Amino acid sequence: MSTSNRLTRIVVRGSIAAIVATAGALACSNDSAGPDTRTLRSAEIVVGAGRARTEVVLDRADRVQSVTAVFTRDALDGLPVTLPTTEFIVPLPSDAPAMVFDHVGINWNPQGHPPPLVYTHPHFDVHYYLVSIQERDAMTPADPQFAVRATKAPPAEEIPTGYVGDPMGIPRMGTHWTDRSSHEFHGQTFTSTMVYGFYDGKMIFIEPMMTKAFLESRPDETRTLPVPAKYPQPGRYPTSWRVQYDPGAAEYRVELLGFTARQ
């Protein structure tokens, strides 16, 4: 998420090429989401003592209905307990149609990050990126314009109501914008929240954040997603999000839902 703690080294576990090439872990599809939909699954990666993948649900016209980051219950075990932050890059299903999202980055923050007393709790940042890994890799201080581009404010109509940007940008992420009406800014302990990211005045990710303790409570919560009046490019975007523990599968699901076409 935001602040100077994100300037610590991010460890990327694996590459997309290696992940997709893993034998026996090819993407697959089924009709488990319902008779009028089909679910695509990505290759799996290792997270902690468990695994993670992504799922995309499509309707009969191959329109995106939901995009989900899924990790097994034991993925919460065996994680680092000290800095640096660790990033696990999860590909989208290889057979998914073109969509606004490119990949998912699950960031594990073992000691949280500033601001103090707000996000300084062990937690996960689940970034749904609208840009490629190569574009992210170019977002570094090696670019003389990085500071300007990272903090460039987007057009007002592309900012969800109530969201405020951080004063500094983060390499490979840009600037994080948070909802200052959210509970964690008003004396309540942070559990989960929604963040947006921008770089060079353009939205580059949608980020559900949640503490490890919140996931361990085995939640099932669906919330309306604060959305902007306009997006930087046309496509199908989510209107709600859900954090759920599936006891039958022993999996945690962080899901973007209610996709609708936007111009």
C-alpha cells in the first residue's frame, strides 16, 4: 500500500513464464459457477505453506462476471515475519479473454506499513493490475520523471468519491489513494478496505487490503465498490467485492464482482 515502508525491497516469487510452464498446473475450465457461466482457473503458485491461483467467471457471451484471487488455508502459514514485503505474482488464466486486468500481485506485509496505528498490522494487499509487469518495472526512480509521474493526479472524474492520494509514489506501483471515510481512519482497528492506485494520472490497479487476522476469522463479507465516474479506458469493471472463506475447499477468496461495461 502506501508510505515509506513500501520502499523496502519487494521480493518477486517466480516469473509468469515459469509459472505457466509448470507441468500439471495448466489452466482449466468447468461449469461450477452455474449453468450459464464457466470458470477459468490459472496455474498455481506457492504462497507460504500453501498455493494461490486466480479464477475468472465468464457468461455465455464470454463476458467477465468476476475475477478472484484464491489461496489455500495453509497459504497463511510459513510466511516471513520480518521485512521486506514479499510480492507473489499470480497470472490470470491463460485461456481468459481480453479484459481490463493483466495480472494479480499479492503483497504480504508482515509488519504492515505506515501510516502508524492505521495499517501497521500484518496484512495482504491484493493488487488487480490494469498494466503489465513490464510497465510496472519501468516505474522506478531510474526514470528522471518518476516522482512527477508517480504523484500526478488523475482527472477528477476518474477518482472515486472520498479518495485521497498519498504524498509520494512507490516504485512499480505509483501512488495509492485511500478512502479517508473508511473505519481505519476513524479510531477503529483496520480489518479490510479498498484502495486504488494511479501512475502518470492513470488508474493502474484496484486493491482490496485485509489483515491476516481478518482472514483467519473466516469472513464472508460483500461490499459495494466505490467507483469513479469515468475510467481511463473502456471495458468491463467491477462494482462490488467480497472476501470469503470457503470451508469445503479450505480456501480464501478475494473476489471482484458485478462487472459492467464502462466507457
